[in-house]
Amino acid sequence: MHSKWQIWDFFPSFDQSFLSQFSGVLALSTFDPLCLKMVKDFLVKGSEGRILHHKMASEVSKSWLEEEFQALSLFGDTDNFFIHQAQDLSGENLGIISKLELQGRFIILSYENDGVAWKKMAKEGKLQTLQIEPPRFWELNKLLDFVCAHLRLPLSYDAKSWILNSLENNLGIFYNSCCLIKLNFPDAKEVSLNDIKELLTLEKLDQFALASLFARKKKTDFYDKLVALEGDFEKMRGFFNFMQSHLVKLADTSYLAQKPRLTQYDKDLQSSAKLWQSSEVMSEISKFNRWELMCKKKDILLWHEVREAYLSSMSPL
């Protein structure tokens, strides 16, 4: 079996009982950690109680493979294994796994990139593969539709359009935002644009608005709002992590040329990028990284540095 799916086609069409009868090695590739969890939970739920153990690729050794799968044993010969980060398996161990003749048990290899060795074995039929492909740029509306259907969330057309144009378009953001909406409107027949704005403007868009201020070099306005969060280490930690991601995108916006439709977020990045030198961006990324670490340590000196940055932003160049 070698199959490729989009996430919105996989769940309604793939046989959920697949693992209940499967024997052998299955290489599983997904485009996102949340996608991996959803797919794994879906498959395990249909495995009819078969025992499944989890291991990291770094824990898999030649001796463990020989003892677990090649030596005669009175115990554990029906146990199944899910191996995370399987792209880190050594070539030798991957070769051993591909040659195993498993009866009544299975191994799932979860990998994040397919190198030459993986492609060669898949082509030679030594591994069965299941791949959930990332949505294309023009299919992000389908991704949001899938999340809404999965959570049974009846968003209005205007609400969906607003999310697509206002939030970063990825599975994690869509899923977390829709979970928040579902929590607040559990029995609604339709959730309107005004309903979600009240929730997501506070929870999600403040960080985008702040990032936009910073990207446009309106640093005084940026720090004026930031100092108001003094004392909230956790909220600041999440925001500083987001700022690093935002600035990495700001440093190289060439990927936007491949998108058939730019969101407002994309357009802001594109216009703001012209204001920055590469060295400036790297310096700011380093600063926000340091501040994130200070949040993790709950270092009170953080607030001194933030206030100092605020004062510096008000000084004439």
C-alpha cells in the first residue's frame, strides 16, 4: 500500500479499522504535529485494542531490534510499536526494519522528511507508506472547512472569510481558534462574524497587531502596549516566541510570490520587509529569543529591559 491523502479526504474515506488486521511496517508522514496526533488517534481507535508502544528513533538500536523481532521470545511477540522521528534511524537499523517479516504485529515509522534511503525502499516496495500531504496555497479554505466539520462548528461564511484573512493560515491556528469558538458557542446553529471577533480579537489578533506595529518600525507604540503586560511571564513568553517566527518571515518574504492569494497578514509582511536590513532583523530575533528565555526563568530583569527599550524608542535617532 502506497497512498497519499489530503487531510479532509483522509478521515471520511480511509478505513479506520486498518490497524486491526495490519501486519508489517508502515511509514507514516504528516505535514504538521497536530495532523500526526489526529491521524494516529484515528488509526489507534480502530485497532481494536491491539497493544501499541511508543519509542523515539534515538532509542532504537540494532540489539533492541534483534531481541524484539528476530529472537525467539515467550513474551511480547504480539506487541506493536510506533517509532517517532523515524528519519533519524540509522541506515543499518532502517535496513533491518525493512527486512522484518512480521506476523500478527506491526511497526509504524513516523517520519518528517523522506531522504534518499526512504524513497529507495518505498520504490522497491520494502515499506508500505501513508502520507498526509500539506494543503496547497489555494486549498487553505478547505483546511478551515475540514476543521469546522471535524469539530462540528457551524461558522458563517463571513466568519470563515475573516479567519482566513486575519489569522495565520495553518492547521494549529485554525484548530485552536475553532476550539475556543466551540467552547463559547457549544450549541449555536451558526456562529457569526461578530461572535468570533469578540473572542479572537482579544485572544489572537493582539499579537498580530503588535507584530505589525513593530514590523512598521512604530516601536514607541509597540512598547507602549507591551509594558502594559508587565508581570505576565506566560503571556509574554508566548508572544516573544511568536515575534521570532514573525521576524523570520519578515527576513525573507520571497515565499509569498508562490501564493495565489495573499492574506492581510501576508501583505503587511511584504510592505514592512522593505523597511528592514537583514542584520537588523537578526538582531531583533536574538533579542526576542533572549527575552523568551528570561520569561521561562521568570527573571524580573526582563521588565527592566522592556522599559529600557520603551524609553530608547522615544529617543530621537
